[in-house]
Amino acid sequence: MNNQIIKPKYLGLTGIFILSGLTACFGQENETAYFSDVTETSIPLDPKTHALDVVLVDVNGDSSLDIILAMENLPNRLYINDGNGNFTWQKDVFKDANHDTEHVRIADMDNDGFIDVVFVAEDDQNHEYYLGNGDGTFGDVSDRLLGKSEGNGLDLGDVNGDGLPDIVIGNTGDNPGVLLWLNNPEKPGFLIDVSADNLPNNKEQVQSVKLFDADGDGDLDMALANEAPPSRLYFNDGTGKFSEKEGALVETVDLHSREVIVFDADKDGKVDIFFANLTSNAGKKERNPRGRLFMNKGDGKFVDETETRIPEYDFSTYACNVIDFDRDGDMDIVLSALKIPPFEAMQFQALRNDGNGNFTLATEEVIPSVTVERSWGSDVGDVNGDKIPDLLIGAWGDQVRLLLGK
């Protein structure tokens, strides 16, 4: 190399300098060209938070997204947005009880125009249900829930076409499988248990549930991610009664799945399915933890095309989501990552979509390196009003993190 002095060219606020074709990154721990980690200044600091799920939602009608946290063995939490993406902890909103809460979902359950909240708990089986008042306060109506279960999966959606969201709970333990509680049209916000009549009698250990239209007929079908194979895909007859179809979802690799998400990976107008997987639940190495992508071929048939679309990796994933972090019009995948064994924290991960549903690892370029945690649960939304999606990451015994999109 010669001794020519090269002046750096500064490219705005990304902290990236161009040196004669070489890139030197400064502030990479907290910032990349795609995200700025603003946790230290914008989120309540609690480095031992056990937030197993997170949801962004406007709870007080100010058009800013607030944060609801599903907490393991701590009271569930609400963080209020000041409108600029800075959050304060609004205490004593939810029950002051330490339940083993795993998931949280939101919907207007009682048809009053305000957001309501459902939490499910695993080990102690104490689910919670709150009706929103529209001002950031909630009324506890957990006594309306129709039973206890070892809840791990949860989704809300109108499965019977009456305009009211219903509750689906995926369960593990001694009584595994799925519960389906329909919203009572005569008393919106109250529930009717139709599990025995409306669902297949499978007893899988269900870790995640996703309601979506799998076959294009306009009603919500149901994908189940299970900790032991097989995964399941249930089809809705339009009235909230579900059944399986042979050959609709064929697994060629045994999975230990922890989350299922759906999105149009190849922009063909059909929704595809991605399963996030573990090698084991913090135990020894058992299964391949690589995520599996099932492409929608129409008429409710999904084919595993992982081998040609998803890169090889050996980290385990408890949570995943999609976000167009590079603004190219397709959805990319973001993933939590843990090294199992031994259950070691790793950096949050990113898979870049080429626009045709083919993904490559892009973590080093996209995700700030400060995100080395046991990440758990994530959500995407514009928290600071700049029309750019941001990323909220939960954590098992670590700090909840906020990454602003750039």
C-alpha cells in the first residue's frame, strides 16, 4: 500500500465512512445503515426483564404505538409512548401477580372501539384478559376465560365470520392441543368453548398459533408450530370448524418449532409459512434448528423449499418476525438467536430477501451488535412517526431493546 493520504467521506448519521472503496464502521455496536439501537435513551432500563412476548399498540388514542410486555414470573407491563418513540413505564395497569406469562395478543373483543388484551401463561396456567377503556387503562375480566391450560401459543381473530375476534390457545403439558373460544355475539367480550366440536382431536405440544387465510377462500385457517413433529395446518369451513387436508403441509424434516409466522415471501400474492425452530429447549443438540420455509402453491398446499431458499445456520430461534429493513419492497426475516447447548446469548439475526423469496444471512450489515441477548418475542411498527418501521425485541432475563429503522 502506498502512503497516499485519503480523506474520509462522511455519509450522514449512519456512522459509516468510505475510505477509498473500503468501509470503516464507527458506532457499529449501536448503529448500522439500517437500524439505530436507542434502548439506552428511549426504553425503561431493566436488564433482568423476562419479557417473553411484546406487542406494539396504541392503547390511549394518541396515534402513537405503546408497548405491552408479557412477563415471565413478573406482573405484565405497559410502556407509554410520548409520541416521539420515548417510553415510560405506566405501573399498576395489569394485575399485580407473578404468573408464567408466555404470550400476549390484542383485539377489540367487546366491540366498543377500544383495544383489549389477552395473555396466556404456561406453568401456573393463569391466563389474563383485560378490556381497554381507550385511555390507557384496563378492566380485569379474567374471570370470563373458560379454563386453565398450559398455554404457549395464542392468536386472536374472527374465525366464524360474525365480526368479533375469537381466542385460540395452543397448549403443552399433560393436556396439550388447542382451545377455541368463540366470542359470544349476544354478549360481545364473553366467550363460548367450542374446542371439542370444532377442532381435530390432535394432542400435539403446541408452541405457536397463527390464524391466516391459507387457501384463499376468505376465512381464517390455522397453522400450529409444535415442539414435536408434525406441524399442523387446519382449514376453516367458514363457520369456525376446522379440519386437516392430506398433503397440505408435508414435513420432510422433524422440527422442534417455537414460532410460526406467515408472509408473502416471493411476492406472488400468496401467503407462505415460516417455522422458527430449536435444536432443543436449552438441552442437548437434537434437531436441526434451521428455520423452514413452506411456499404456498395455491389451493391450500404448501411445499418445503427451505433447501434452496434459506441458508444453513445452527442457532436456535424462539421468536421471529418480518420487516422490510432495506426498503426494497419485499419482506425480510429477523430472528432471535441462542446457542444451544448451552443456552448462550447471541446477536439478533437478519435474513435478507432477494425479492423472489430467496434469503441470505445479513446480520453483520443490518443488526447492531449490541443486541447480544437471549432475545424473545418481537414486534414491528413505527414508534416515532417517521413512516419507517421500527423493531422491538423482548428478552429472557435481559433488556428489552428498541431499534429505530433508518
